[in-house]
Amino acid sequence: MKKPDFSKISRGWTFRVRLTALYGASFLLAGAILLGLTYLLLAAALEKQEVKPGIVYANVDGRATKPQLDDKAAEALKKQMSAAEQAEVDHKLDLAKQVQIDLRAQTLRSLLQWGALALVGVALAGVWLGWLAAGRTLRPLKQITATARRVADRSLHERIALGGPRDELRELADTFDDMLERLDRSFDGQRRFVANASHELRTPLAINRTLLEVALGQPDAPQQLRQLGTTLLEVNARHERLIDGLLTMARSEQAVVDPVPVDLADVAGSVLDQTRAPGVEVRHQLQPACTSGDPVLLERLTQNLVDNAVRYNATGGWVQVTCTSEGRARG
């Protein structure tokens, strides 16, 4: 018969349940040891209590002047008795010894019965107290877990700031706060770099847009120049939108703060219209797929996917771009 693997059973328990089980088992073990020691000590004490012959001889007849005689007095009284009286005394002495043995066994049996009931009560109380103690001990861990989840969902600015004694849990919380502080400084540096770089790039783009608009505003500008200027203005506007998106990302801690409804089919179509893929066939199957987000960043993401698919393709190969509201995005 295969023995049950208790280690596998305990793996599904929470840490609080395992602590409670440990506390309860400790109470039960300590109570069992205490009950066993009490039983042994009481049994040894009762074993030393023997029936004194002097008690029996003193109560056989009225010749004794004391309720209990010592050994010499009992022996002297025994010599004064007849054979029949001595036989009666010996019989009563045997009965007294048997009664004492029965009483000793009953006492020990009662001790075990009531001790077992008390042990069960102590074990239940230990489990209850262990559950409360484990919950109180693990309460800081719940605070650490909740803060970690909020940090993952929102930003790195929040801290645990755990109070109380400087124990192992306090050390863990302080270490976690130090890690968040270093990560926050690192991401702040990246955001400042993106913000500064994006700001510096907006100035030449604004100058380019102004120059193109002035050139297109001339009445004698040739048609070819107007077409080129219009194309350059579109490219310039797309770059400005991209930089605005980077600035938005930097201000919002790399999260979209104001998502708007976007059709991914329109985004993919706009990217495909601008894609130049010599030697690579670009296929597409675009169906409406509405979502919410930043149109500029979504367009940039799609552009990167398509550009990589074209750039690292084989000559004469093909790229399939599919957009649908069901299944997984493919490109």
C-alpha cells in the first residue's frame, strides 16, 4: 500500500494555513508530552503508596489503641492472635492491596481520559490562536503585496513605508522601497531624456514646416515643387505627431493617459500606404477592429512591425498583414 505524500498535500496550503498547522501541532505535541510526564509521575507516586499491615491489624479488633500500628506493634499483635484470626487478617490485607491496585489503575485511566479531552481542547485553542497569530504576523506581507500590485498597475512613486519594529519583514519592506526608489530614478532619467530629445526635435520640425508653407504660398511656385512640398509637409506632420506622442509618453510615465477610439484597420491601411517594399509582396486583409489608445503610438507600432517584416524578408518574399476583431493579430 502506497503511503500518502503529505508534502504534496501541504503544497496547496497557503502560508497562513501552514503556520496555523505548525502552531496547532506544536500545542498538541507539547500537551501530549506534558500529559505523558504527568502520567509517569503520578504512576510512580501511586506505586510507592503501599498498604501498611499495621492499618489492617489495628482495625481487626478493639485491642489496638491507634488507627495505625507500626511494624513492631503489628508484629506483637499478630503473635497474640490465633491462627484463624491471622488468616482473616492476611485475607483482609490481600483485599486491601487489590483495592489499592484497582484504585491506582482507575486513577490513571481517569487521568488519561480527562487529559485527552483537555488535550483536544488545547489543540483547538492552539489552532485558533495560531490562525490569529499567523494573520497578524503576515499582515505586513499583505501590505507589501498590495503596494507591489499598485506599483505595477500605476507608477513607481508609491512606497510601502512599513512601520513597526525593525524585524525581518521591516527589512524586506525597506529593501523593496529602496529598489522602487532606484527604479523610479532610472525611469525618471529616461523620461527626462525622451522629453528633452523630443523638445529639441520639435524646433527644427517647426522651422521646416514654416519654410515649406512659405514656399508653397508663393504664387509662382511650379507644380512639381508644390507636390514635393505637400509630401514633405505630410512627412513633417507625421514626425511632429510622433514626437508629440513621445512627449505624452514621457509625461504620463509611459502610459496612455487619454485613450481615444481607434480603428486598427485604418491605422494599418495608413501604414501600408506609406510602405515601400521593393522585391517584397505586401498582402493585406483588413477588417474593422476598434480599440482605444493613442493613434500616433499605434501607428508607430504598426509601422515598426511592417518595416521589420519588409527589411528582414527575403528577395521575392511576401508579407501578410491581417487585421480582425477576433483571434490574434498577425503580420
